[in-house]
Amino acid sequence: MAPPAPRDRRPDPADVELAVALVRDAGRLALRMRGAGALDTTRKTSVSDVVTAADHAAERLVLERLAALRPDDGVLGEEGAERVSRSGRTWVVDPVDGTYNFVRGLTGWCSALALVEGDPSRLDAALLGAVHHPHDDTTWVGGPALPSTRDGVALDPVVDRTLDQACVATYRHPPTHATPAGLAWGHALAPAATVRMLGSGSMDAALAAGGVVDVVVQHSVPDWDRLPGEALLRGVGGVARLVEAAGRRWYVAGAPSAVAEVCDRLAEAGAGAAAPGR
């Protein structure tokens, strides 16, 4: 018999408590380091894709804590931390999500993690997600079987909206504007009420879980940028989908009706881009 899906498995309260402590401590460490000017920024793939000493220090903090407290669990971290799971569970860690915002002094960054069972690349793999926003000292935690909260207060269920009524949080890297993926992005979001690019995927999803925005959309999203916020959204009744279109894998999550519209329009755009003569 197959094991229960994550949506049927309420996380152990000790894991929830640990997840909250880890993102808070990692986020507060990064904030202290930024205040002390200890950034030592290095470019990764582009001028806007950077890593700092704070990213590495915060990830090391989480890794060391998990090695002591959950030695059989796997770890997958954005900055290279990796440990093979012996328990079937993996902690997926993004120590500073929104590093460009972090470096430039913007407030839209966070520390985030998810606890997953099985393959982290699957939709609905996360048992729980936790996100800490150091600027406001605010923490979200939730999952498919764990109603999402903000600083311990239950969030309201997601409000379903059509795309023309939805605030969409997204990101489009400037060099992709005229590519098939960029054109698909424009087609998919053309009916939206408004679009915001805030610079942190996990923060986008936390805001969507709280009803501040309605949908998050982006392509080529790594697991550590997707899973924490996806868990929060599922904890308030939101949905998440992965869609192949215009040569990219798109992640779309939030209010069910708007998510369905975005996915349909991405499929339309992808079919058009693949048509003869395009």
C-alpha cells in the first residue's frame, strides 16, 4: 500500500517548532550580518543573481542544527548544502530568498524552508513550509494538513478570484522579454488586474497565503524557491500547478480560478510559439 500523501499527514509538532526556529534564527543572523556590513557579495549567473557571506552563514546554521537534531533526514540547500536522506524526508532550505533585495537594502527578502517526503521535485511533496521575514520579524508556517498561520494566528482561507480580479506576483528577467517564454508570460498575464515584481518567490507566496496577492507565477523555479510557499498556500486552500509551455516549466499557485486561467493561457501561448512559422 502506498504511503499517505502529504495532504493526509499532519506534521509532527516538533518538526513544526523546529522549522519555525530555523527560519527565524537564519533570518535574524542574516539581518545582523547585513547590519554589520558583512556581505562579501559574489555574482552567480548574472548581476541580479548574487550570493553573500550571510547566505552561506545562515545555511550553515540550519545545516548544523539539522545534523544535530534530525541526523537521518536529508538536506537540500540553495547554496550547496546536500545530505542524502536515510528517513525518506528532506529539509529544503533557502537561507536568504531575495538576495538581490537583501544586498540593495530592500525589505523584500526572507529565510525559508520546507520539509518534504520523497522526491522534492514533486508537486504536493511538502509536509510543511516556513518563511521568516526579518524586516517585520514575522513568521508564516503551514502545509497541506497544517492550516497556515502568521505569527501563530490562523490565516483566512484563500479567496477565489478570476484573473481579471487578481493581483499577480511574478518575475521576468529582462533579457527574456522578447523570447518565446517572455511572450508567453505577457500573454498569460495580460488579463490580470495588476502585476507586481517583488523579488522573492517565498515572500510572494507568503503574501498570497495571507491574501495580499492572489497568484504567484514564474518559470524555471528551483525546489527551494517553490516548496516553502507552496506548502503555505496549500494550508489555506490554494492550489499549485506545474505547466510546460514555450520551452519552460512554469510554476503557478494561489487562487484556483486565476491559477487555471494562467495555466490555460500559458498553454495557448506555448502552442502558438510552436506553430509553423513562429
